[in-house]
Amino acid sequence: MKGLVWWIFAGFVAGIAFGAIFGQSEIAGVKAIDILKPFGDIFLRLLQMLVVPLIFSTLIAGVVSIEPKRVARIGVSTLVLYLITTVIAISLALSLALIIKPGVGMSLAYAKEATVSQPSMVDVLVGIVPKNIVDSMAKGDILPVILFAILFGIAISLVGEKADPVRRFFDSFAEVMYKLVELVLYFAPIGVFALIAYNIGQQGISILIPYGKLIGTEYLALALHALIVYSAVVILSGKGFLNFWRAAKDPAVFAFASRSSSGTLPITMRAADELGIERSIYSFTLPLGATINMDGTAIYCGVCAIFIAYAFGIEITAPMIMIIVLTATLASIGTAGVPSGGLIMLVMIIGAAGLPIEGWGLIAGIDVIMDMGRTCINVVGDLSVTSLIDRFER
Ligand code: ASP
């Protein structure tokens, strides 16, 4: 397992190089990256395959092991910390975007027609309560699964001795799921290589030029947020700065390659384990974070909104900024942890801020590049807050 980490990292670096060099090359009339694509897809599917049973079993096992009152306390402090870090993220993104001014002088010829509808926030909130848990599991709707697992775990605790067989069953189920994660990871070096090579190759490096300022602003905000905010959180958590970043490297690489917080969840959980975080805590905070805590997505939304305003020569007013802060925070909660989930949410922000929807078409084409970085930060954010919660609970 130890050596595997380096193989995964090698796959990551080789994937970037391969995508950049051979992205457009063809072998017997077929694009090289298209040959690699199925390997990446298989790996992503393997990770996604783990998500629902992993969350379900580990969350039940975790909730059962702590008293109901403590579950409520952990829940509230996790939500508050997730929210605070997200608001800082969007504020930082807006400040940087206003200084760097991406979008000034942008050629609007790149704008494509936008045809997406705006998701309603109320529907997202009501949807947290499952109508049918099997249906939610089948669809991979994480929040309803989390809610059901928490309630189920509390019920087991309340029943007491008579529920012992159920408790033991989920305990052992969770152990088996952790083992399955380990097995899937053996495929990771190839999977990561294929995913990265495909992402980079498909996007092409030349696209970066007209969008350089936008992408640069996003990545700068992401990096600063990680370096300042997460480092501060980690120092407060007492986990050790280097220790944390060493453990966070794996989920960060996976998130970058897979562009999915939910898909990365099994690896984020392993990293939390490595950091010595109590299982009953991370089995609760991480699935929740993978679904509702997306600092990277909030940063992306903020930077893109300002980019569109500059590109279309629209005056940026204080009320507009307020609306962007509010809607980007809501969007980061409502965004699904899947590739390009945030791109759909961006529609809501553009609409609410009164920006032209054609601006969305301007950005959609480069989403792969923008998604890799933001997903990476989404995942590291979950891990850092989880470290701090672990400190509170000791
Ligand atoms: N891909 C991101 C994630 O899974 C969501 C987004 O598109 O912003 O975390």
C-alpha cells in the first residue's frame, strides 16, 4: 500500500505529460486519448460503486458508536465550520477577481449558446428527505442517504440490546467496505493516468491562452485559500502541518483527476484514518462535506461571475457582490459532487446577479480545467475541517 502512493503520483505526472504531448495524436485513425478513456471511466465507476455502501455502512457504524447528543453537537459544529470556510473562500475569490479583472477585452466570439435551466434551491432542500431510501441509493443521491443513515443509527442506539445484531452487522459491513476501497486502489495508478491524460488532452493546451487570466485567477484563489485558510485550520487542529498535507496529497490528486468529490470520498476517508481522526467523526463529516462543503466551487462561481461582468462590460455594484456571495455559498451547498456539478449551479448565480446568460456559454468550454482545481480544494477543505472537529471532540 505504501509504495502504491508513489505509483499513483507517477500516474498523475505521466498523465499530464501524455495529455499535453499526445492529446491530439491518432493511432490508426483513433485519438490516443480515446483509447485511454475507458480505463479512466472504469476507475471512476469503481470509485462511484463504493460511495453509497461505504457511506451507508460507515455512517451507521459511526453514529451508533457515539451518543445521540454528541451526534447533534458534531453536526452543528461541522455545518458552522463548513459555512465559515465557504464564505471566506468566496470573499477571497471576489477580491482577487476585482483586482486582476479577468474578462477585460475578452472576445465574445467564444460565447456559445447556453441551454440549461436553473435548479431551484427549495427543491434541493426538500430533496434531502428521502421519499424512498432505495430510490435515493439507486440514484446516488448522497444527502438523503446521509440523513437516513443518521436516523437509522440513532434508532439502533435507542433500541439498545435488541438491536445488537443489526449494530454488529453494520460494523462488519463497514470493515468489508474499507477493504474493498483498498482493493480498488490497486487500479488507481492506471486510472489516474488515463483520467488526467484524457482531461488534459481533450481540452488542449491552446485553449488556455484566451482564458489564461480567468483560469489563473481561479487557481490563484484556490491556492491562497488552501495555503492560508486550510493551513490555519490545520494548525488549530493540532494535526501537524506537514502531516496533514502529506495525508491530503492522495485525495487531492484523486479529486484533481476524477473531478468528483463524491467519487474521491473513499480516499478522503483513508486519509482521515491516516491522520488518526476518529472513525465515528470522519464517517459523518466527510460524506456530508463531499456533498455540501465546496469552497473550490464557491471560488469558481465568484471568479466566473466577475469575469462575465468584465467581459460584457457590465458595472459591478455592491448589491451585485452581495448577491454573488449569497448565491455562491448556496450553490456550493447544493452542487452535486460530480464532474462539472458546479457548472450547472453557475447558471443560478448568473441569473440572480443579473448577468447575461451568454456568459455561461463563454465559460462552459473550459470547465474541465477549472473543475480539476476546484474539486481538489473541495476535498481538502472537507479533510481540514474534519481534523478540527476531531480536535474539538477530544
Ligand atoms: N466537480 C466538483 C466536485 O465534485 C463540483 C463542481 O463541479 O464544482 O467537487
